[in-house]
Amino acid sequence: MTAGLVGIALVSLGMVLTPGPNMIYLVSRSITQGRRAGLISLSGVALGFTVYLTATCLGLTALFAYVPAAYTALKLAGAAYLLWLAWNIVKPGGISAFEARDLPVERPRKLFAMGLLTCLLNPKIAILYLSLLPQFIDPALGHVLLQSLALGSVQILIGTLVNALIAVSAGALAAFLATRPGWLRVQRYVTGSVLGVMAVHMAADRTRAATALG
């Protein structure tokens, strides 16, 4: 079991350092509203991870394999959300994820809800858990459910800690870019384009849930 915990810890560290919708949202929120707002949003993301982990451990993600419409609906909802984020970044007056400027202050409850929504609208997380956890489970030890919960908890812990560090340090990068508007403009379009490409790829992916889960 120890080897499994170490293995999933290393894999989780590699995954969390790869930029994605959660990281982009947390960086953006931390810069525009401060570290506290970023950390509150992160708590919503962490709850989203917990929801997916619990569903996986109880076998509920098998629903995607037998009811492809459920997988497709969630995937399309996530794609639409990414497109909305992309448009808000590249539209006239749009905001760079690393641009420090005044924005309407959101209440903690909404910050938490937006972090949770960002995480839940990424169906790849469910696929990730279902494909990753079995690699480190040893059936000979028994208690597969407990093993799954322990392994998944390590992933959530590492993801939360690393994202917290990113959220706390995001302001320093914003200060560096504040006097370089050209860099901010390039970053805004690059970020929006990346989100748009991700959304299109997700919506156009015709892989059936059964195949993705196999």
C-alpha cells in the first residue's frame, strides 16, 4: 500500500503542475480579488475533486459507460463553460488571467460555488479517477473501497496544496506584468485561445464513454 501511495503522489504532482481550467480560474481569481478569494475558490475546487472521488469509489462513474448520454451531456456542458471563459478573456475589455485590475467583488459563497462549478464541469476528472486509482490498488490487501479512498485522498491533498501555493503567489506575477501592457495583451489572447481550443476539442471528441473508460 505504501508503494501505491508514493506512486499516486508522484503522478498527482505531475498532473497538478500541468495548467488546466482549475489552475487558470484560481490564478485569475487570486489576482483580481486577492489571495483569500483564490483560496476560497480553491475550497470549491477541492470539494469538486471529493465529489468525483466519492462517485468513483462507489462505482457511480460506471454510469458514463452504460449511459453515454450522461457522459456526452456533461462533456458538452464543460465545453460550453470553457467557451464562455474564453470569450470573457478575449472580448473587448476582456481581462488577462494575470492582469491586476479592479473587478466586482464576489461574495465568498459565490467564489466557492464558482470553484466547485469549474471542477464539476470537467468530466475528464471522473475518467481520470477511474483510470488512475486501479493502477495502485492491490486486491490482495482487500478493502478495495478503503484503498481507493486513501489513494484518492492523497491526490486531493497534493492538488489542493500545490494550487494553494499557486494562488498565493499569483499576485507577484501580476505585479511584474502590470507595467508591461504588451505582455498582458499577448497573454490574454493566448489564454483565451487555449481555452477555446480545449472547449472545441472536448465538444468534438466522439469517443464513447465506454471506450474512454475502458
